[in-house]
Amino acid sequence: MRGVAMDGTALQQVARAQAEELPAAKMTLPFGPDYDVAKVLGKMFLLLTEVKGTPVAVVKAEPRDAEALRGAHPEITPGYHMNKRHWITLSPGGLEAEFVRELVTDSYLLVVETLPRARRPVDPQTFLAAEGGTGTSSTDGPAT
């Protein structure tokens, strides 16, 4: 999804703000002050750090979606210091803020799905509908 170029600081601000809005999500510093991590009930879904001096955001993605997103967006690369199949790095450039918010939410929901049902802060199957949102499609950004 092409949009107004966001610098790394803006990218991280958008990702952080979205993470902080999600139920039961908390920002933590488990790896030191250079790595802000958003977790839901102790499980990571967002990493904010710098790669070669550039602020980036790292989120979880379904392997097929991760591959398609990397192919469609030069700002999306394999997850920095993470499993390259399941994580993607969002770098500054042409990604729209709304698309970044959706990728953070999708990452959160992937993690929530792995939690025992009784501990889930939301139902991953109905959360987006209840919020009035749509998920992301593999390459196009917001579904219409």
C-alpha cells in the first residue's frame, strides 16, 4: 500500500499507538532500552528497534502473507532477528499509517489465537468485526 512516506520515528509512533490500544497489550523492555516490545499476556507481537540506525517495526505474519507482503512492498523485509517465515520488518517509506496499524493488529490477533481460549482478551474471529475493521489481504492492505 503506497502512501505518504513515513520516516522511522513516525512508523514506530503509529505501530506503538496501535499496540497500546489493543486489549491486554503492554509495552515492555525485556531486551534492554533499545528494544521496545509489545506483548499480550506475556507473548510478543511487536518489536520496535533500530536497524543500522533506522527505526523499524517488526510484526508477526502468517507465512504466506509474509511472503506476499515482502514481494509487494520494498519496505517489508524478513523479520529482523526473528524467525524469517513468521515475522516481517516494516521500514520507513511508502507504507500508509492505516496499513501499519492493520499489520500490528493482525500480529496481535495471531498471538491471541495461540492463547488458551479462557485467557484470550478478545475472540480473534470476531474482534475486527466488533471494532468495525477489516483485516489485511496478502498484498493489497485493507480489504474492501
